[in-house]
Amino acid sequence: MRTLCLILLLAPPALAAAVAPDPTLQLAGAKLTAQGLTPGGQVVWFGLSRETADYAERIVPLAAMGQADSQGRAQLTLVQPPARLSLWMAVDLATAGAALAPPAGGGLRELPGGAFRVAPGSGAADRLEDAAAEAIEVLWVRPGTGAWTLEMAADSPRNLGAAGSPLQFALDQMRPLGASPAAPSHVAAGDKVLVIHPRRMELARTTIGVAP
């Protein structure tokens, strides 16, 4: 009996559930290619490009839903090759696994998930608060359920923060992507939230229920 117990303790956990690896993402020209997605599942494309024309800069955001093929591969062709200061992500809707294609010109700074916070609502919708940004691009993914997005600047009427306080908004104001239902009022364990600060090319991401 003692020998049998020792063998069981040393044996690899073959019956443990395998953790699916995150997908991968590549940018070539104007084409994004994600691989390692759930076969036949949905993918959420998210990102932005900082473009300059006639000495003026503009932010071109991306938030859209797509479909992976039977091999777990999905492609998206952008309207034009993006600027060097751009970043792109692909998120598997089934697992919330995310892949990042950073700026070709470098300069991306990835912040800890604690760079923003989700404040519980008291009888109302939860709020996302970000004290470090004058503008944000946000993606919220609930695995197997849906994805929602929002673009907001400090002077937006959706900004619930007073002057000088953190930029904040109610989560139920976010826009559903694809066939996603209306945005829930509250986050749930396992939800993934991604925040981009477009002016500084900063990215913060967190999974609800997991320490940042």
C-alpha cells in the first residue's frame, strides 16, 4: 500500500484539465493573422493606430468580432497598413485568451492590471476608474458570453468623474460587439478587461478574480 501511494504521488497529473495556451497574433502589411483560437469560435479584434496627416494626429480604433476557421485561425485585413505606432490584439471569446501584436516602432508600455480598477456599484452598475489617462479604449470580455467596448475622453459626457478625479464610466454603457447581449451591470470572476491609453501607447489588462 505504501508503494502504491508513492507511485500515485509521483505520477504526473494526467487527469488534470489542460490549460489552453493563449493564441498568437502576427501583423504583416495590413493583415492580422491569429492562430491557436478555438476552432470555429469567435475572435474579438481590438486595438488602434496613431496616424499623422498634415501635422495633425488622429487615433483610429478597432473593436470588432470575427470568426475562426476549423483550424483555429482567423484573419482581418485593415483598411490600410497601420502606422508604426499601433497595437493590435486578438481575444478568443470562448476562453478570453489574448494575443498581442505590439507597435512596429516599439514604445509600448505594458502596465500592471492595477493601473485601473473596477469599483463595485452600490445598487447601480460597476464603474471602471482610471486615474492615469486623458483618454481610454476599453474592451471587456466575458468568456463564452460576449464582448463590449468603449472609447472615451475626459471631456466625454459619459465621464462620471469630476474635474481632477479619475476618469470613470458605468460598465453598462459599453457597446456590445457582434451578437453580444447588452453590457451587464457587474463584472464576474473570469472576465477579462483591457485598457489602452492611446496617447501614451500604454496597455493594462486584468482578469477579474485574479490578483493583478
